[in-house]
Amino acid sequence: MTDRRPRVWVSQPLFDDTVAQLALHCDVVSTDAVTKHDSASLSANLADMDGVLITLNERIGAAEIANASALKMIANVGVGYNNLDVPALNAAGIVASNTPDVLTETTADLGFSLLMAAARRIVESDRWLRDGKWGQWSFTTMLGADLHGSTLGILGMGRIGQAIARRGHHGFGMKVLYHNRSQLPAEQEQAVGASYVGFDELLASVDHLVLVLPYTAQNHHIINAAALAKMKPTATLINIARGGIVDELALVDALANGRLASAALDVYENEPNVRPELLALDNIVLTPHIGSASLATRRAMVQVALDNLLAGLGIGPDAGKPVNAINAELLSNGTARIAVAGKKIYDKKR
Ligand code: GLV
């Protein structure tokens, strides 16, 4: 039997010490420059690997894993995992993990920053000032919408939604309404200061709406022209979830024609491409998917992903049990390719 170190691919440059940490246990193939991996590049890079550390820019499904007969573990550095075809991974017995919790507060901070920036026209004001227009100031220049005392709506009430609710309720004295697949228990609603309403009521009642729901085929374009028409024309819309949740052309139309006051997007339908129609609008703030991008949080995310990857490769305190497995049923039903605790996997013939 040949005992060997697991082989691991890191899809993008992360922090300098990431590869060094992995190299203590694995043979690592790293990526030294930011790279757009197409399907062929992913297939080639996955082919000979036991584990991979990837970002949400790498889309992995049946085609990409077709030749990856040794692949046991995919550690996604991010909480959302719509870049992974989970049924295809399940069929192959490949466990995948994400990085929840560590990014909750940072992402909620960004959501709130975008809300403040859009409602109070901060980025637009900055551009206007730099363009030398202050001489045209009038009493009604850059009038925006208040946050304090207003009604905040949250669509999707997971960890990040709850963190935004707390900010709105406790920090800004906002009335907070939310809609979610399921209603929170009463004590949790009370702790974050939020009340459950139906989807249409949410749209119609709020002054500001923040989207924080996971993206699925069912909620593709859930914020479309019809939904936008139900919102107040004075309202603000913030999307920090996934681009596909909002029909961008319908949003452009609403913003351009006074049916919605302002918006902010951190996520887009076709990243990294941003529609020129969005770029042309003044009443929208656009950021490049930076929800979790604080130094401390990005470092924490990489550490969580590393721990999961090593666990999936049968290494470390959680060997055989990656804490953040998103398809953990493979571990309990015995269909996972990864090592079960106590058994080695690298001396098996492949
Ligand atoms: C970012 O969008 C993430 O899902 O972590």
C-alpha cells in the first residue's frame, strides 16, 4: 500500500499563508494570479485532486467533476454556494462546505452601509461635489430619505437578515418587517425587533427593502417589474444576496422612471459584468460583491474553509467530519468519498 499526502488545488490567490498552512499536510497546487477558470480549466485542475479550495467564481457541476475520480472535498470560501451543483456532487459522493457565521456581521455592516449610502444619496453627492457643482447648491439639493423612524423590510431572515434587523431596530429605531420561508420563533423575533408579514405586504409597507435570501431557481427574479410596482415610489432597494434575485432591467426602468427612489447593488446577474444601463443611473450605488470584504472576516473565512477541507481529507481534529458540510447527509448515509473517522483514505487504490 502506498501512503501518500493528499493533493489539493487552490483556485485563486488568497492570503500568503494559506498555501503554507495547507502544505503542512498536503501537496498543494496553487494559483498565483487571479484567474477566470472556465469549465475546461476547472475540469483539468480538478482531475487529479483529493480536495479543492475555491471561491464563488468557480462554478462546479457534473461536467467539471466528470474526471475527478479522487475528489473528496470541495471547500467553498463563501457562505452562498449557488456556484455548486449540489445534486451532481451528491451523486458523485463529493462533500462540499461553506463558511457561514464568520461573515454575518461584516455582511450586515455592508448591507447597512449601502442602505445609508443609497437613501441619503452619499455617492451621488460625492460625485456631484467632485464635478464642481457645489456652486449650484439649493435648499432642495440631494434630498434623501430618512432611516430613523422609517420602516425597514428584510426579505430572507437567516443570520445576516437578523443582524440587519438588529441594526435597524436597536440602532436606528426603525420598525422592522420581514418575510421568509418560515417565521422565526417569537422570542427570536423579539430579540431582533422584527415582525413577520406576507411578501406583498412587505413590498407595499416598507420604506427600505434589503434582500438577503439565498438564491434558488424558485426565487429567480422574485423582484421583477410586478414586485417593484408594489413598492412605494419613495423606497430604497438593497441587494446583498445574489444578482439573479432581481430583474435588473425592471430595476433600471423603475429607477429611471421615478417608480423607485434609489437602490444599491453588491451583486449582479452576470458578474463581473455590470449592465451599462445600471452604470448610467445616478440613483443607484454599485459595489463589486464586497459583502464580506473586511480583512478580519476574509481571513476568518479562509481559515474556516481550510479547516473544512482538511477535515474532509481525514486530517485534524474534525477528521472525517467537516463542520460546515452543506451535504452532510453524505456523511451519515455512508455515500461520501471522504475518510470516515479513524480510517485512512490515502492508502486506498484509486
Ligand atoms: C458572498 O457572497 C458569500 O456568499 O460568501
